[in-house]
Amino acid sequence: MSSWIEKLANKGRKGGNGVLVQISREVVGRKRSINGAISEVRHPAVLDALSDDDFSILSDLIDERIDSDREFAQVLARLTHAAAHAKGFDRQTVDAALQLDALLPAEDPAREREKLLRDAYKAAQRSGYVQGGRRALGRLGHRELAAGEAEKARVLFQQQLDLGPANSDSRDEVESAIMLGDIVLRDGDAATALQLYARAEESARRLRYSRGLADALVRRLDIDGEKIDLATRAQLEEDLLRLSTELHDDIVLTQLIGRHANTLMSLHRYEDVVAHLEDGLEVAREMQDLELENACLAMLSDVEQKIGRFDNAVDRQRDLINVEEKLGNMPAAAADAVHYGSTLLTLGRYDDACQVFERAIKLAEESGDDYVAQRAYGGLGVTLSAMNHPVDALDNLMQALEIARDTQDIAHEAQWLGSIGEALWKYDQRDDALRSVHQAIEAAKKVDDVDLQAGMYSLLGQIALADKDIRKSVGYYHQALDLYQELGRKDEEVNVLSQLGTMAMDVGQVRDAMTLYQDALDIAAESGQRGAAVRLYGRLGRLAQRVGDTRASLLALEQAVDLAEGIDQPLLLNQALQHLAVARDTANDPNYMETYEQALRAARTVGDEYGEAMLLTNVGARLLADGARRDSVEVLEHAIHLADAQGVAGERIANRARSLVREARGGRRKEQPTRQPAARERQPQREQQRQSERTAYAYQAESELQDSVM
């Protein structure tokens, strides 16, 4: 008898768990064999010293030592299982077997683990230990699945889940439900798979089991994501994003970033899209994942352009080119450079656009991509045309046209012919322009490019209008309108109707102009073009002013401001407020000064010094007409300073402001009446004069706004 058994014989049941601990240490220290140790723990004296509490203590100790001393934990687990089995403690035998199974090597040629688990399941059945039995079945299912025995695994997992309701599931059942779902899904039974994933999701949420919940959500979204309503899908994706971040699951995280962005886009939650993609961009850079960074930048560029944040969008496009070059993807870098240059062109940053298009040409030629090269040459040509460099512009557009013809790219041949026509017309080469535009239309018809045909008919309408051939211009615009209606291009329908309305207004056909503007406004409202609606209300307001309908004018301009306040386009709101301020001043509306203050704040927000100078000049004129000379001079001097900074563009405003300052300092111009009216007669006359002056100043201010974005 060993010294430990002798001590136990003397001390009775006290300290039984310590015996197993000490024997395990001796095995690890190579002082005894594992078989000898198992024989020793089966001795009645050792078994007699072990209680239920001892097995709980031993289980906790095994868990504590797994990471720090795995060999000791494994030996102690073997001895604990042997002791529980020998003592006839079925529940403790099951728990010890499951604990030992997790510590044994994955390779199991002698099928020790399988025997261990099957014995554990039998012990669980004998004792009515349902949870232990379910866990044993789950482990057996894992083994069969790892061995490629999917059918055997299916039976075991199903048996495990059938032993209890979902509300009694543990983490083991969550994992088994997911694996069983994968098995039935491979057999084509998506409906049953979804039921199993839903059970796993519900149980994982109840247990706060992040790994299980993440795995269930991934599968549910993969199978059924398109059928789930957008709001629910967005919420599930947000849950999964949070879980994958907590679990540091980079694979799921990278897959989900783009998917969630698309869901938010479908919900028109553009601000949330930007915030989400910025987070994704940060993740990509932390992980040094250039592919993910590339995807985030591309989507950010698109959505920020969609919501009018062009300055941010161009920064994304610049970064996108750099990432593509780091990836060694030169054709993509060239294509991105063309996109970047096009955005810069849209923003009027012509010098920057030229540099980017030149870079795109170099990248495209180095990678041998004729398609991108022609787009880059074309973009450079259009940019140079905007910069009034006709020779260089036409050279580059002709280069693009030549590449398109060499590659038999009729679609782009039509596009470049159209651009050449626009450039030629801009440089007063009318006949050559018309020839090029008609060639563009014929080429566009060959490839059924209805959009380009419509654009060319619009250009022909502009040329005819410049020739003062109103009838022909209207005909061309109606051809363009018919084509845009065929395409469903609501934005262009609005533009063409608006142009036709302006033409009608210019020739005095007020009713026709009103009808055309109203038609355009209806389409803009129907298609959600709020920016276009703002401009149209502005034009309706000015048209109403022209016919002397002050009330209708104010209502239209107020509607323009209301709409502009609801969209993220500060420049448009700035212009709408300027028009409304001037109109209210002209109408002597009691809210005119408050509106001027709003308009001035908006102008300062967007850096519109020209608009600020115009508004201040008008306020100064109003103060002067009301007799507040000192305040008037102070305001007008600031207006002069701002107008002078605009150079030639600000001369008219500066001259008007200086004239008003001279009047304020020199007194009102002397009248030469034939008689001196009585005091009671003079007051109405002065008020009438002031009102006349205010109206004149307001109309003069209005004239400064006619070429604005409204």
C-alpha cells in the first residue's frame, strides 16, 4: 500500500481530491506510469475519500490548468474519469469524460475518444442526465463529421437536438444546430437549414454566446438575405458587425462591410453609409488589407458624389488610384484616374483635372489599355476646352476619336464626335460643329445610344437658339425630350422642359412658360429631384415677378427655400435665400430684413463673397432709404471691400455701393418742385420716394442674380 493510501486509511474521507492531484504530479514528474496511477485511484481507500464536491473541485482545477500545464490537466482528467467510473458516479463520469475528450489529441487511431464518449452517453442514459447525454452526442457528431461521415453525424446531431426543447439548449446545441444546418443545406434542404440556424440564433442570443450567434447570422444572411426586408437585414448586419469586431473575426468583418453598405444604400441612409464605410476604411488600413481599402474607397466615392459631397469624393478617388498602384493593378489605376479627373472637371478644378488625365493617359498606355486611353484623351480634351485652349482641346479629342475608330468602338466614336461638335461650336466654328454633331447622331443610331442622340439634339437646340431660330430650336428640344422620355431619364426631362420654359419666357409666352415649368416641377417631385425642384421654383418665382404677381412669386421662392433647407446642397440654399430676400424687399414684406440675415449667413457659410457683397449693398440701400445713413455707410463700405476683391466680376456691385455711399454722405439729391408743399403733404411724398428707391435697389439686386445656379 502506498503512503497516500495509508494516510487516507487513517484520515477517512478528508482530502480525497488532493490525492488525485498528487498522483497526477507524480505521473507528470515521471515518478509513476499512467496505468499504475489509474490502478491506484481505483483503490477502495482512494475512492472512499472522494465526494461529489471533490469531483467539482477537480473539474475546476483541470479547467484552470489547461493553458498553463496541459499535460498535468490531461493526466488529472484521466484519473478523475477513472475514479468517477470506478465509484459508479454516472453524472461525474459523464462530465469527466467530456472534459477528458476535449484534452485528448485529435488523432485517435485507437478510437479511444469514441469509446469514451459512447460510454459517457450510456452513463447519462442510466442516470437520466439529459444535458450530459446531449453533450456526448454532440461530441460524437463532431467526430463523425470530421471523419467525413456526414450521415452518421446528421443522426447524432438530430438526436442531440431532439432530446430537449430549444429553450434548454446550451452552447453545444447551438454549435450542433449550425453544423446540422450545414449538412442539410448541402443536401439542398434550405428551408430546414434555415429553421436550424434560427434555433441556433435564438439560443445563442439567450445564452449571449457571441461565436454561435455570429455563425448563425452569417448563414442566415447568406441563404435568406435577399428575402429579408431591408430594415431587418440592416439590423442583422449591424449585429453581425458588432459581433465580428468583438470576436476579432476579420474574415466575416471584411465580407460584411461591403454587404452592409449596399443594404444601407438601398434604404437611402446615405449618411449612415458614409459613416459605416469610413469605419471600414479604418479597419482595412489597420489590417493593411489593400483589397478592402480599395472597395471602401470606391463605394465612398460613389455615395459622396450621390449626396453632393464632391470635394470628399475626389479625395477618395485620389486615394483609390494610389491603392490600385500599390496592388500593381495599373489598368484599374488608369480607369480610376479617368474617374478622378472627370470629378475634378465637374468641380471646375481644371488644372488638377488636366494633371490627372495626363497621368491616366500614361498609366493606360503603359498597361496597353486602349479603352481607358481614349477616355483619358477625351477627358483631357473636354477639360482643355473648358480652359479655352481650343487647339490642344481638339487635338486630344481627335486622338480619342482616332483610337475609337481604330478599335471599331462606334459607341465612343459617337461620344467623341459629339464632344468635338460642342468644342467647335464653343469656338464659333458653327458649320464644322453642326457637321460633327450630325455625324455623332448617325453613329449613336448605329449602336442604339439613345441617350447620346438626345444629348446631341439638345445641343442642336442650343445652336439653333443662338442663331435665333426659335422654331427649329424648339423642334430639336422636343426631339430630345421624346428620347429622354423613352429612356425614362427624368432628370433630363426636367432639364429640357426647363429650357423650353426659359425660351417661352424670353419670347413673352408667359402661359406656355408657366405650363412647361409646372410640368418639369411635377416630374422633379415625382422622381425625387429636390435640387431641380428648388431651381424650378426659383424660375417660377421670377416668372411671376415678370408678370407682376408678387404673391405667386413669393410663394414660389418660399417653396424653393423650404426644399433647399431639406437637402445637403449649401450652394443651392444660398442662392434660394438670396432670391427670396430680394423678392421680399421688393414687395416690402415685413420679414425682408430677417431673410437678408439668413441669406448673409448662408453666403458666408459657402464663401460666396460676391453674393454677400450684393446682399450688403441691398441692405445698405434699404437703410439709406429709411434714413439710417450712418448704418448704411458702414454696411456699404464692407460691401465695397468684398466687391473689389472680386475684380472685374464685382465692378457693378462696387460702383453701385460707392454711389450709395456718396449719396449717404452728401445728403439726398435736391428736388426742384414748382411749389413747396405743406408739411402734411410732404410726408406721403417722402414715403413714396423711399418706397420707389427701395424697389429700384431691390430690382437692381435681382438683376445680379439672374445667372446664378437657380
